[in-house]
Amino acid sequence: MRPLLVWALAYFLGSIPFGVLIARARKINIQEHGSGNIGATNIARVIGRKEGVLTLVGDCAKGALAVMIASATLNSDVHVAVAALMAFLGHL
């Protein structure tokens, strides 16, 4: 049961759209500007370099956090790898 909960949490963490949140804080719908992508490059292009870096850091941190939680709570390298995959799939 515990691996399923950790995998669900990893997926949830991966699904946090930092680009959208940062753009929304600036009252911008990022999907209507630039390439329409919510990633760090489009955020940097449309809003600014600092916000692009924040988006990139947030996107990297959510994957790293998912793996750290899985490493601390699961005792199988395969289960940790699945958590990393779930974070990636959530990011997509």
C-alpha cells in the first residue's frame, strides 16, 4: 500500500505547473503568449529571465522532492525509480 501512496504523491508533485503559477501571479495567461508552452523557456521569453529560472528550479525541485520522499520511505530501488517516473508523467 505504501508504494502506491508514494507514487500517487510523486505524480501529484510532478503535476504542479510552476510556469502557470508564476505567470498567473503576474496576471498573465502564459498559454496565450509566446509559444504557448508553460515551460521555463517561454516564461523567460515572455515574463523575464528571473521568472524563467524560478520555473526551471520549481520543475526540477518537484522531481527531486518526489525522489527524496520515495528514497526515505520505500526500501526498493525499483519503487524509487517508479516514483521518479510518476513525477515525470505528472509533469507531462
